[in-house]
Amino acid sequence: MDPLKELFRDVATQSYAEVRAMLKEYGDTKIDEVKLSQAYGGMRGIKSMIWETSNLDPQEGIRFRGYTIPELQEKLPKGDGKEPLPEGLFWLMLTGKLPNETNVRWLTQEWHNRSGLPKQTRKVLDAMPASTHPMALFSMGITSMSEDSVFAKRYAAGMRKSEYWDAYYEDAMTLIARLPHLAAYIYRKVFKKNKHIEPDTSLDWASNFAHMLGFDDPDFFNLMRLYLTIHADHEGGNASAHTVHLVGSTLSSPYLALASGMNALAGPLHGRANQEVIEWIFNLVGYLGTDRPDKEQIRTFVQKTIDSGRVIPGYGHAVLRRPDPRFIAQMEFAKKYIKDDPIVHIVWKLYEVVPDVLKSLGKVKNPWPNVDAHSGAILVHYGLKEYAFYTVLFGVSRALGVLAAGAWSRALGMPLERPKSLTTEQVKRDILKIT
Ligand SMILES: CC(C)(COP(=O)(O)OP(=O)(O)OC[C@H]1O[C@@H](n2cnc3c(N)ncnc32)[C@H](O)[C@@H]1OP(=O)(O)O)[C@@H](O)C(=O)NCCC(=O)NCCS
């Protein structure tokens, strides 16, 4: 058994026993009450699922296994001494233990060993029209690999429930190894005339991904290490994570569950906001006729967007009530590496202007920027200008969190997810007693 799987087994076996004992003694303890406004309002804030890999505080932002992003930047093994390697975060999310350099080097190699793309996946992608959105291709690509699912094969052969975590782990590892190859294949097919680039197995997971996309600047490697770390997980209730959790609970294979989650990530209120943001910023530049607008000009454009009935992309959040630490981490990166970029300056001016405009509307619960407000400007700076691809980058990263969490769901023996729904008629008749 490989060292990561062995550690995961030991930690998860102990946790399983603890959770069973806790449920036996405290199973009837109430953790929440649900209001009618929550049932009609997207289930905001209802505590109703367990997600081990990260937790989101409205004020403080995300913690991965208890560590903030600045703490991860300090404690996780780094590529060339600058940004954390996503391999380390995956190790941490799966086991709850900080990895050392040797652990991370092993994981990089293991993912290289499991990487590549099945022939049928290339065929499926090649058969699609060039106009297909990269997120649709990404989802199809993942689905097209589901034939290789160890979980599905072993389930069909009569796998015991106590072994689900093991088979899930195998699929999670292979999927994560393959996703940069799939994403790079899509990028080069759609935007680079089908000219593909061979992987470089001397590189870490994020850098090799950058390399296969066609970017070999060491600063871009660092950007990818940071990007793929900070987008990885945002507790369990967000749409992509929750979808993977829900579909996984049917014992559908991790491949199909992940593809479902990617379909959720493709929505403009969720992951696609990173594409919307940069398109909107370039609309702003076009409308104002300058890439160095002042704050008053920016305010005019922001107001125009609001007046036309649209949301300001990259601002607001269903849980956060402060600037997103993932936005701040990217701002710090940009200050360090590309502080003179005009589009980055627009992002920073928007940060000074938009919150006041949104506050003045009197209904927006969080006027602050989220993760998507910054990423596009940095990618554009390094030459990755195909906005429609941005959500795929997010998806490659998000796989780390949702698959680590999915392995935990199987290790803890979680059942089919099945909340109760009501009709409005029932609400009026049985709850409010107003008919
Ligand atoms: C993320 C988002 C979907 C959260 O939605 P939510 O939890 O329902 O947010 P709120 O409770 O603050 O929404 C209350 C009102 O403010 C509006 N609002 C929220 N964010 C807004 C924004 N960025 N610009 C304009 N209006 C906004 C909502 O549309 C809603 O209006 P309504 O009552 O007329 O329908 C929302 O903030 C949004 O659409 N943001 C832009 C898209 C984005 O950046 N998504 C990525 C999220 S990580």
C-alpha cells in the first residue's frame, strides 16, 4: 500500500470509530433549526452536512484543515521556495497532517505515473465542434474516462462497504493525475490549433500543467502553484462541492460525481464568474476608452452595470462577509510580481469603488470581492487570454478538495443524501396553518 493511502486508512479508520461512537451517544442532538426563508432562499447557512477538508468562516474566510492561506504559504513544501505545492495541500486535506518534502516529492511522482489520457477521451474531444465551451469539454472529458473507474469495477464485483474508501482513493488519485492533461488537451485543441505539448515529468504537478498549456515562465509556474492551491476547496456547501458530495452518495463513480460537480462550477454565479469578471473589465476598458481609468470613471461603469439589471461579477458571496482571503492572496502575488500591470490596477481600483456602490443598494449582504475578482487580470498579464478557459483552471484545482472530501465521505460510511422537500401548499396548510 502506498504511503499516502496507508496514512489515510489509519486516520480514517480511527475517525470512523470516533464518529460511530459519537452518533451512538449524541445522535439526537440538534445542530440547527431551519427557517422558511432558508428553505425558499437557497438553503443559506443551514448546517446539514459534514465536510472534513476545509471550513469557511464568514469573517475570516477559508481554513484548510485548520490552516489559513498565509499559514499554508508558510507551512506547505514550496516549489522553488516561493509558492506552496498543491500536492502538499491534497496530502493535508486527505490526512489532516502536514506533509514534508519527501511526501510531496513522492506524490508528484505518483501523479506522473498515473497521468495521461485514454484514447477515447481524445476522440470524444476531437469530435466536438470548436465552439463548444471548454467547461462542457472538461465535463465530457471526465465522463469519457469513467470506464476506467476502479470504484465502479470493484462495486460491480461485489466490493464491501468497508472498502469503498480504498477504491475511491484509487480513482481520486488517477483523476487528479489526469486532469491537467485533460485541461491542457482542451486548451491546445480549442485555442492552439490542436498543437499539443508533451508533459515534462521533471516538473511538479502545477508547473507541468503550465508547461503543457504552453507557459514555461518560472513566475507563471508559481502563479499556477498558488492558483491551484487557493481554489481547491471552500467547505462543502458550495454548488460544485455539494454536487460531487450528492452524486457520490449514490455510489456513482468518482468520475461521474466529479463531472457533475464541474457542470455546477460552469455556472456564472459560481466558477464561471472568473470568465465573466475579465470580460466585464475589458468591456469597461472599451466603454471608457482607456486602460487607465480613474475611480470616477470606474464608478460610472459600475453604476451602468447595476442599472442594466446585472450583477457585478467577482463581488458578493453566499457565506463570506469580508474580502475573500483568496482575493487578497492573489493581490499580494500581483504586488510582488506584476505591480505595474494596468489591468491589475483596474482590479485594485474596482476594489476601492465597488463595495461602496454595492452597499448603497441596501440589499447586497457582502459587498466585497471574491476569488474571481482578481484571477483573470493576472492570467492575462502572463498571456493566458482565452477567458473561456478560466473556469477549467478553477475546476482542475477544485478536484483536489472535492475528491479528498469524497474519499472521506466513503471512509465515514456516509449514506445516500436525501433531504426532505415540501410544496408551498404543505407550507401553508401544515406549517403556517393559513389555509
Ligand atoms: C455570489 C452570489 C451569487 C451570492 O448570492 P446571494 O447569497 O444570493 O447574495 P445576497 O444575499 O447578497 O443577494 C441579495 C441581493 O443582492 C444582489 N447582489 C448580490 N451580489 C451582487 C453583485 N455582485 N452585484 C449586484 N447585485 C448583487 C443579489 O442579486 C440579490 O438581489 P435580489 O434580491 O434583487 O435578487 C452573488 O453575490 C452574485 O451574484 N455575485 C456575482 C457573481 C459572482 O461573483 N459569483 C462568484 C461567487 S464566488
